[in-house]
Amino acid sequence: MNKNKLTLAVLTGLMALSGCNSNQDSAKAQNTADAKNVTEQADYWQDLSVFKVNTEEPRATFIAFDSADKVANEDYASSLNYKLLNGNWKFNWSENPSSVPADFFKPEFDVTSWDELPVPANWQMHGYDYPIYTNIEYPFPKNPPFVPEDDNPTGAYRTNFTVPTDWDGQQVFLHFAGVNSGFYLYINGQEVGYSEGSKTAAEFNITQYLTAGDNVLAAKVIRHTDGSYLEDQDFWRVSGIERDVYLHTAPNTHVRDFFAKTTLENNYQDGVLNLAIDVANKDEFAQSVKININLSDAKGNVVATKSTSVIVMAGKEQTINQVLNVEDVASWSAETPNLYQLTIETQYSDDTPAQFMGEQIGFKTVELSKGQFLVNGQPILFKGVNRHEHDERTAHVVSREAMLADVKLLKENNINAVRTSHYPNDPYFYHLADKYGLYVIDEANIESHGFGYAPDDTPANKPEFEGMHLDRLKRMVERDKNHASVTFWSMGNEAGDGINYVKGYDWIKQRDDSRLVKYERAEQKSIYTKETRPHTDAMTWMYHNVDKIKKEYIGKYPNRPFFWAEYSHAMGNSNGNFKEYWDMVRSERQMQGGFIWDWMDQGLIKEDENGNEFWGYGGDFEPEGVYNDANFVLNGLINPDRTPHPGLFEVKKVYQDLHFSKVGKTQYELYNENFFVDSSSNDIAWRLTEDGIVIKTGQVNVIAQPQSTASFDLAKQLPSFKAGKEYFINFYATAKGEHPLVDKGHLLASEQIQLQKGAVVKFDQQVAGDVTVVQNADSSDISTVVNAGSASLRFDKAGYLASYKVDQTELLKEPLKFNLWRAPTDNDFGGDKKSFVKRAKLWKDATLNQVGQGIKVLSTKPNSLVLEQTVTLAEVDSSVTYQYSINGQGEVKIDVAFNFAGNANEKVKVEGVKGKQSKFSAIPRIGTNFQIPVDFDQVTYYGRGPHENYWDRKTSAFIGLYQGEVKDIAFDYIRPQENGNRSDLRWATLTNKAGVGFKISGASSFDFSAHHQPMSDFDPGMEKAQRHYTDIVKQDLVSVNVDFKQTGIGGDNSWGAHAWDKYQLKAQDYNYSFTLTPIDSAPSYDTKQTIKIGTHNEL
């Protein structure tokens, strides 16, 4: 190591990082603000004061080109000043830093026998070491600044590169876009520097280390460093060089950085660009540079230009400030992502070729006004998600194609905002957000959740962590400051609160007054002190439900808006009561949306012993004894392969921007919730259904202005309605092809309105046909047999309907039994001390231990028969009666009466639950379960679909006629759990391919599901087990649930919040009925009118 060089870097690094001032020293601030000579500290990775050595000042992401056209094309590979170093590098894995081969970084060290590892990559995904998933707990003993010295995997990297000869005499920089978690850099055997901070760039000036011809690059990457104490995010703990590595060059005098700060003026009509350009001079003599600035619109028309010249003294940096004005500017928003090409040209007085660089920028104003945040003068709504960078095969390495796929899915599902949880994302993601229109909350790579939030414990309040906090904030802001999509800066996540955040807030507000700053933990009562003055521009509490918001926010923060940093925890089968959140948002002016946790299930591909792939989670990769948080890493709206969860369709519906309502007999309104665009980019269509069959369609030629309604009348288009029939009108808004990334014809908004209720289906008990009953007294098979027309029904000794034959075809495989249980969802398991699974165990026990008391005949007539079974449910002090009415055609009407006789106010001690609880929790489900032969797998139903839906998550599921197979009903959550429910059914049929089977119809609507597995296959018991969807194997059966209802699935959080009170089945009496009707031929309706079960766009 060259001590003199590093010592000089440290001393010059004491200068402040507070922006670009004229004639600053170009060698400024390479290290933390600590006066000691860091070369005396052997292990930077265990020294809180050292988190960067010899790194360049953070700056915006750009390189120079040799023409303005190339700047506009944004293709780095076309630049003569750029060389990508991604590819296969030589790699050696060691158990800890001290075990790394000595002198591995020297050119003469032989690495030919080393393995090769792709860069970028997390080495755990290539057979070295193992990924660890924890949410809060650190994967090592907590003792800052120390991390494990023995068990601390370290990767040694080597690659060779040559520098183009035309780079001679210029400055050469080596750019690492992201290395996890800390690394030493060596060039040609010399130590260049060190860096921590996994999610922002580390850039080194390597000019003086280069040689002609072949150069050797070596890096030592350490898995755990003291920087890891601020990287305690809820994600996979992996390591390696996980983003791009490249070289770029610049003349000795060059544009080091620029800040294109935009605002709007004159009632948001005109654009103002305040441009600060930092020109650095690395020469030994002053240099004169001419700067030409061009701004052009999307059509290539130049709308503003400026030129200026500057003399930069040797070894200094000069900041040039210019203002460009654009009248009648096309402003930027997520709805209108208008961009202008900024091109900066440097011209030299000698023979140095001109250099061109720039960025696509957007003009917008973000401000606070009367307790709201405004974008371009409008109180926009964040319809957002939290997005981790994740790939099912490469972990934290996400390709550009995958980023684009994410953005396309977001746009297709009405999601307009992303919080980059919990770190700055790859720079390309911001480019996509700028181009296609997403509001971005850019979040600093700071989380220290494992320390808790107490002021005396959190790093946020400790002076020894101040430098690290500020460095990460500055690196984020400086890197991303030119992106139009960045609307808020977020100072981190779940990292306590304290003076370090106050100082960080002050620095950001001084550096960039064009955006707002938020931090979710700021000023919360448990950590707020008098010394920590207000330091967040918005209140963004996590997981506060509607009642808590009303109590703690409404009316108490008149100057600061509210949005959820995280809400609607999407773990497994979740996102219940999502509509209610947005009912509140749309009714409270200061509430401006939120960000769902989170976008993607962070499952990683793993193979079983037979080579079959499945998605693994915490506990699937870590050795026994290594702490993990199991499947808490699976909280997404989409699977790791980007297939959607059913919850995503509910989100899409609630987030939609166009809304339809009925305001008169035949009058309707279209409300446009957008703030900047009218509805003309959508085609509006309607469909009228009669008992599920589409009988008429039409178009609506109406345009609603932003934040306005447009009325239309369908009196001339709608027919007269028939008595007893059920009518719905469905409205659809589809893209014309003008929405960024959204294909023409894609459904963006929809609504269903009931126009007439259908007649109540009555059971005809007097249908002609003989009905006889025979009671078999054979002690080996005491049963009751009923013959009705071509049907034969057998009730077993306990009174359960065990056989139902039609023309000698058996329709049952297992008897009809009462069911109070469901396979627990992740929300049901949530909260060890408040777990619904534990509190509701009585209902499971009652279901498993139910005792049928036999069957008795209540009445007989020549063509009808009524029988009754009583079932005792001892564990819940209750019973249920099944009354079977059978007519002459073999139809069976089943009246189910749950008779709750317990004391609903009784309190008891529940095992595993703190304190006394109500003996009777909400009931998971009220229903009937039975099995039928596997051949009866053809399903048609009239109810809500086509996707899975529940009592508290069904606004996106329209009443319609749906058809498919039993396998289409299920949804394979990565951890098996309750799934596949369909609500508000009028009827359903289950038949074989010949059309033989039965129809289920209800006197009132009912819930329904069917699977090729019994419910027990999805139920791990009272504790979660390490199970996966691949453990669920198709069996030779169809298990059918015909339910009164299920308690809602909930979604406020997954650690103790239950379904909302109005969606709970309370311990009380319940009655419902359904009828089984034999079917011996194909249905009479037009099968072309049905929608396939599980499809997601009926158009």
C-alpha cells in the first residue's frame, strides 16, 4: 500500500461534502471526517470511522460520449470513453478475511486454478456459502463495530483488462455500481482503496495505477463489515459484486458532475432549469473550457440553449451555474412522463476532442401546501408498492429485462409509485421510472432494525454512526438527483430516530430544495426527544389501520400529509379489506395513498432430491442452527417468476383511475381520478348480463376531464328486464395504446353494478317420482337408504350422507361433514401471542371430533322425504343439524343450522397465548365439506370470479359465469395454506367430461371451493412447517367446500392483526341451505359465454 497516497486522501477527505462550490480542491473528501491516519487501521471493515478510502466524490450516473446523438441514445456501449468489465472473473472463496490467499492481488500470483464466477453475481447463488434470510435479527452477534472474524466469508476476485490506447493522457475511473458488503480494491498489485455501502456506487480514479497493455484488477469482498449494521433489511443476506463494473475515461479537465434541478412557475406553465455543472481540472496548469448547453423536447426541437466559458485552476474544481427557461413546458408526472434531453458539451482550446454528456430530465414542482404534498400543483395520490431488487435465480442481481418487466406489470396494474425498499435501486430502474412514469420514493441504504428503537440503543442517535449515516444519504442524493421520477427522498427504514437523522434531513434540504424528505420513524413518540426537531415532511407510519389513523393522525398534523410507507401486508393469502383503506384515502384530503408491502415474493429457486425446482425461503438454504425467519420473506403481490397473486387483481381494481357509478334509472357517471390527463386514452365499453349470460354490449363515447365526472345515459340501449332474472351491467376501460408500456386493449378499469336481483331459488319438494326409505339394521352396516327416482342416497350409522348415486353412478367419495376450520393462512398464524390459529383451535377440534347422532325421518310423502341428523360439537358446547329434503327426482335440499350454545363472553387461558382470552374466537368458516370421485373435475359456476376471492377481498371479482377444471380453482401459494375460495355463488356444477354430475344451488349466495386434495394437505398444524407448494400432490379425489362463509383473510399485518370485525364470523347461531341436483347431460347455456376460471382479463 502507498501510505503517502492514502494519508493525503484522508487529510483532504476532511473537507465537507455539502455541495459544489467554486474552486474546490478536486481531491476533496475521500474518507470519513476523522483526523486520524486510516492507514494505521488494519481492518477498515471493523472501524465505524472508515467506510471509504480513495473513492471519488459521489455524483450523478453518466459518462461522456463523442457526439450529442449518442447522449440521446443513452447507450454506454457506444461511447469511446466506456468499457464494461462484467463477465467471468477468477474467484476464490475463503471462510474469513484472514484466510484469503496472501498476495492474491499481485499480478504474479497464479490464479489459473481458481474457479470462475460471473460478475455481477451473489456468490451464494453459485454454490459458495449460503444465503441467509432474516427480517430483524442480524446474521451475526451484535457488537459494533465488530463483526465475526472467523465466520465471515470473503471472496477474492481477479480479472485482467486493457485500456484503449486513445485513453492515454486522460483520467481513468473504475466504477463499481454495487458491492455487498465491503471491499478492498487493488490494481496491478497496489492497494487503491476501500468502500462500504452495498447499494450505491464506489468510484475510484485509477489513472496512476495503470500500465500499458494488460492490467490486473483484484478485489477482496467481505460478507460482513461494520457497514452491515446499517444494512439490516428484511431480505436475503447475500454478498458479492452484484451490480455493473466498468471503466470510463475523461480528459484531465472534465465535467465531474452536474445537477439539473427543475421547477415550474407561472401557475405551473413554464419550466425553469437551474443547472449546476462541476468542472474538475486534474492538470498541473489552468485550463479554459467552453460549455455549451442544449435542451431539446421529445421531438428533437431545441427549446433552450446557453453557452459559457470558464477557466479552472490547476487541481481545482469550478461550479458553473446556469438558468434555462422553457415557456409552455410539457411537465413531468407519472401520468405525463414528458422528458427533455439535456446535453452538455465541453469544448477545449487545445486538440482535446469535445465531450458530450447529459440526461433526460423532467420539469416538475414538488411542494407542501395546506397539509398536502403537491406535484405540479395537484395533491396526487401514491398508488404504490414497495419493491425489493430480487430475482428467483440470481438473488440481488436483477437484469435490465427484469426491471422493465416489473415496470410494465406495475403500469398494467394501476400502480403509479414505488418505494425503493430499502436502498437505492440499480440506476437503470430510475431511467425506466422517468421514461414510463412512476413516482419514486428513493430510500437510503440505512436500516438498523435489530437494535430496536430506544434512543440509547439505535445507531441513529449515536455519534459514532453519524458519518456512516450521512455518507449513505449523500451518495443516494448525489447519484439520483437528476431523475424526474424521484419525488421524495427517504432517509431509511426501521432505523430508530435521533440526531443523525436530524442532521441528514438538514443536509438533504440544503442540497436539494426541489423535493420533499420523509422518514417513517421520525418523531414517533417512543423515540422522539426535544432535541430531534421535526425532520420529516410527511407522516408515513407503517401498518396503522384505519381506526388508528383516525385516532392519531386526523386533525393532529395540519401542515403535513399522510401516506403509508408500508401497509396491506401481502404475505400469502392476504390483502383483505384493501378497499376500505382507499375509501378512507378518498374521503380524507390529507391522506395521499401508500405503498403495499411488497411487490414480489422473494423466493429463490431450489431443487429437491429428484431435481424438481421449487421456490425456497428462509430455512431452505441455511444449515441447521442458523437463525432464519422462515417464509416472512414471501410478502409479494406476485410470485418470483412475476405471475400474479389473486391479491394483485384487488389492488388493480382499487387503484384504478377511472370509476363508474349509477346515478339514475339509466344514468351513469364516469369519474376521472387522474390529475393531469383526461380519459380519452381509453375505450369505454359496457356489457349487460342476464343470469350471467351477456345479452347486450355497447360503447360509451364520453370524456371525463381530470378530477371531474362525465355523465351518460343508456336508456336507448338497455332492454326491458324480465321478472325473476338477475341483471348486471359491467363497465370496462381499455387502453387505446397511448399509455406508456400498456398494450392496446389492456383492461385498466372496470366496475359492476347490479340492476335487478334474481328470484330466490325455491326447492320443489313435490316433484313427481317415488321416494322410499329403507333402514338397514345389519349390525355391520347400520344405514338408511333413500331411493328417489334414478337416485339412491345412503346415510351411514352416524347419519352422514355417505353415498349419492344417480343411475348407479356414485357421486360421493367421502360423506358430507360440517366444517368450522380452514387451512391457516400466514395471517392466521401471525403474532405468536395473538395467533388466530391458537385462539381458534377449539373450532378445529370441534370439526375433527364431531359426532353424528344418526339420522331420523321427520316426514314422508309419496314423492318426498325429510330426514334430520344432529351432530354434536363438544369442544364448543354446540351442535349442528342437517335437514335433508329429498324430492322425487333425487334432488336434495340441505338445511344447515349451527346452534351455538356456549358463553360468548367466557374467558379462558389459551395455550401459547398471553393472558386470558375469549374462549370463543371468530369462527374460521361455517360450511360443509365432502369428497367426490376425481373424474368429476369439470366446474362451472355463477358467482364471483374468475380469480380467488373472499368476504373481505372481492371487489375485483365480478359476478359472472365461469368454467374450467378443479385444478384451475386452486392458487399455489409458496407456503401451502387456504386458497381457491369463490364467494357469492348462486350455483355451481361439478361433472365429468360426459356432463354427468350434480349442481349445487343456494337459497342465498354461498362460498365454494374444490381441490384435488383434502383440506388437511394444506394444514401444517398448530405451527408453521417447512412446506412448499410442491408438497401438495394431486390425489384421486375432489374435495368440495360449500360454505355459508369464511372469516375474512385480513391484511393489516401478518403478526397479529385479525380480519376486520365486520368480516368475522362471530360465535353465534348460523343457518344456510343448498341443494344438490343430479345432472345427466351437458348444461343448456351457451358455453361460449363463460369465462375461464383463473383468467385475469375477461376481455
